[in-house]
Amino acid sequence: MATRLNRLYNPLYILIRNPVALKELRGRMRGPRAFMVMTGYLLIVGFFTTFIYLAATSDSLSNTGEIDGGEVGRILFSSVVAIELFLVVFITPAFTASAISGEHEHQTYDLLRTTLLPESSLVWGKLFSALAYIILLLLAAIPMQSIAFLFGGVDLPEIYISFVILMCTAVFLGSLGIYFSSTTRSTLRANILTYITAMAVALISALIIVVLVGINNSYTATTNTSVVTRAGEWILLIPRGLFICLNPLATLLVTRDFLINQQSVFTIEYAFQDGTSVTLLSPWLVFSFIYLTMAGIILWRTVHILKRIQE
């Protein structure tokens, strides 16, 4: 009886036993497409890893006459994670943008809705099946990241944090893809809307970060240190930090810098111009909270849309 109750209230068990998730996973893994995508994914990551390694070692030799292992390791790891991030942004919407619209195009949505499966189970099943494959891709690329350990300069927390950021990005993009898939009957349109929204969030946040960093540098450079107030710095710090945590690449870079300089995983020490400092949450924690919260809101809205269509 206790085992049955544990299964009943175990979210992972509920997702695994979800008929939509099982159907999607079996359909995806039985065909050649999944293995072709994984092979292409690993070939791309491997090609760029080799290219970046050769470029980093050549540059290190030309500058100092010897290879700086720590610097090469950091460049190699950061580059591999950036490539993985680009591929996750490119692949995830392709798996989820057809979740609902694909059922309409194949004229199977009405048949699916005649079952007793609630809308929430349909949405979670579609999302879980896509994310399970994304997790497989990320795990398959970990050996590429681990090459950086041969040179040094990289610790285990960096791998954990990069994996969390990549997964949170995948969850957000997957939720976004399912949302647009539920609002349109065309898979192509859902894909376009998902990519446009994702690119807009990334590019607009990056542009605002550059502008805010420039304003901050001008403010601190042209203002006497004794005149610079903590209130003024807070006014610039809060929006800059918020938009950094909206951009996965910026979050990765800033978190990496704080890890290297402060060796702190969960908190950072920000120093003000007057010599005082304040303890803040690490950017990757704020990023994870923001992206998972947005994903939860998007999924709730998607379920609401499907219920309204059903009525």
C-alpha cells in the first residue's frame, strides 16, 4: 500500500507512466532520426572542440612559447558549453513546436482528446519526452567537456552549473514551443514564432547589458569616487544583473568569472566604489529561478488554452 502511494505521488513515476510521454519516446527512439540527430550533434561538437583546441594551443605557443594548460582548459570548456547552448537553442524548439500543431496536421488531435487524458498530462507528456532526449544529448557531450580537465583550470562545479543552465534553457524553450504549438495549427508557424521569441530575448537582453555596462563605466569614470553613492550603484546594478540573468550565455560567462575569482558556487561578493561589499546570489541561481518560473507560467497558460479549445 505504501509503495502504491509513493508511486501515486511521485512526479517522476507519473511522468514515466504518462501514455503520451511513452508514445513520444518510443516513436522518437525507434526511428533513425534520433540517432542521426545525436550523431550530427556530437560530430559538430567534436569538430569545433578540435578546432578550438588547435587554435588555443597555437595562440598560447605563439605568445609565450609554451602551452598554458589552465587557460587552454578554460577556453576549451567555455567554447564547448557555448556550442552546446547554441545547439540546444536550435534543437529544442524543433522537438516541441510540433507537439500540438502536429496532431492537428495529422488529424489525430480529436482522436487524442476523446481519451480520458487531461490537458495537463498531454502537455507534460509532450514536454517530458522532448526534454528526455535533450538530457541524453547533453550527457553524451560531457566527455567533450571533460577534455578540459586534462589541461586544468576547470572544476566540477563548472560542469554542474553549465548543465543546469543548459537544462533550464531547454525547459524554457520547450515550454515556449508547446505554447506556440497550441496557439496555431501550423508547425512551421509555431517554429518561427518560437525561434523569433527566443532570439528576441537573447539579443535584446544582450543589447541592454552592453548599454548598462557602458553607462556604469561612464558613471564610475566621470564621477568622483567620493561622490559615487551606493544608491546610484544599486540603480545600475539591479537592472544589469536582471538582464544578465535573462541571457544564458551572459549568465555562463559571469558565473564562470566569479567562480574563478571568488571560488564560491552559490553566492558572490559585489564590491562598491566606497570599499564596502554585499553578498548576492550567484547569477546561475537567479537565472534558473527566472527561467523555470517563466516556463511554469507558459505551461499553465498552454493547459488553459487547450481546456478552452476543448470547451
